[in-house]
Amino acid sequence: MENNTHKLVVIVASVREGRFGPVVGSWLAEQAHLHGGFDVEVVDLADVEIPLSLPAASPKYAGDDYPRPAGMRHLTTALESADAFVVVTPEYNHSYPASLKAAIDWHFTQWTAKPVAFVSYGGAAGGRHAVLHLENVLTELHAVTIRDGLAFPNYFTAWQDGRPLDPDTPGYAKTLLDQLAWWAGALKSAREAAPYPA
């Protein structure tokens, strides 16, 4: 990774059969590559072993000794090494998928003092209810949520051939990525200067 780029992990949250998330995640990763400020990795939760049953201890206090399944190792390593995240999520019943909540809850320090942006999709609301819930949850883990996200209402009519039909969308994505890059740099410098007092 070059010194002027930040490690960005794009998380595809849905594991539902026939999901649209990989299409959105792939497009967002492409925009991040074009932006030039990021070294991009896409993590698809459908490829990760994420049990719903958690160990008794909290990952906040257990640290490196937290007993995660071997199938989660790649996810944990990606989260640990990330300078920033983009969460790509649908909206299920006015919230986000259980797969994403489990992935979040298996970790703690990996999110701390790092910026998180959101790209959502759904019906009329475009996944905005899911994002509101995520902002609340990730704030509890001391992550910094980015104001300017992307939402795709009625995504099933708003995309064609793997791309959004609205020609202004790449510009909105650039705003998101500009803010994310700024926060990634600022928070990385702060973490390097002094431990975060969580």
C-alpha cells in the first residue's frame, strides 16, 4: 500500500439468496479504485463463517485472545488492517441483516476510532432505516460514521448492467469517498499519535 492511500474494506452485508449486494459492492469498489485514495478490499459476508452464538467474554476485553472461529480469520484480519470501511447493506424490515449484526458483534477494537460510510439499497426508503440503526450501533463501538452516504431507493429499477442509471451517482460517491479519505487520514494519525481512550 502506498503512503498516500488508505486501506478500505468494503463489506457486503447481505447473505440472502438472490441478493443484490455484490452488484452494489463491486460498483462501489470500482469507484474507490478510481478515486485513487484507497487500497480496496471487498469482504462478502456470504463467504464468512459467522455463528450467532457468541462466547461469554466481550471482545472488547478479551482482545487477541477472543475465541473466534477459524472461518472468521480473514474477516478479522481485514477489519484489523482497515483504515476505513464502507458497509453495503439492504434493508430488512426497517433494519439491517442479522449477518451484519453478528459480524459486528464478534469484533470491537477492529472498529474503534475508524470511519465508516454506508451504501444502502431497498424499496422506497432505499435502506435508510438500516443505516440509522447502524449509525447507532457503530457509535457504541467508537467508530466514526460518515454523514454523506449513498442510498438507492427501488434499486430494482434504478440499476442496469451493474451500474446505477442516475448519471449524478458517481459524483455522490466521490463526495462520500472524499470525506472517508479525510477521516481515514485524520483518525490514523490520531491513533498513531496516542492510544484511543476507549
